[in-house]
Amino acid sequence: MKKTNRTEELINILHNKQERSIYEWISYWSPSIITDIIRRAISMITMIAINQTIIFIILYLLDIYIRYYANI
């Protein structure tokens, strides 16, 4: 018996039109999907926070430069 991952197994189930209950499908798939979604959300939030911090620092330094050195 060849070892298959979950995506290939889902494709085979859909291709063969084997009937599975919704509860069985959710209980089989949800842990990996939920952890993947949480992992992606956390990484996206941290990237946005890092980008916002860098932009804020650049704008703050530009503001200091304009106020004190350029005398505008």
C-alpha cells in the first residue's frame, strides 16, 4: 500500500465519489487546517507589525530632520 498525503487522499475521495459524512470530514481535516490558518495569521500579523514599526521610525526620523535641520 502506497503512502499518500491528505491532499492526494481528498482528491481520490472526490474522484471516486466516495461518500463521507461532514462530521467525519471535519474531524479528519480540521486540526491541520486550523493550525495552518493560525500559523499563517500569526506570521501575517507579525510581518504587518514589523512593517508598520519600520515605517513609523522612518517617518519619525524624517519629521525630526525636517523640523530641526531643514528649518521649514
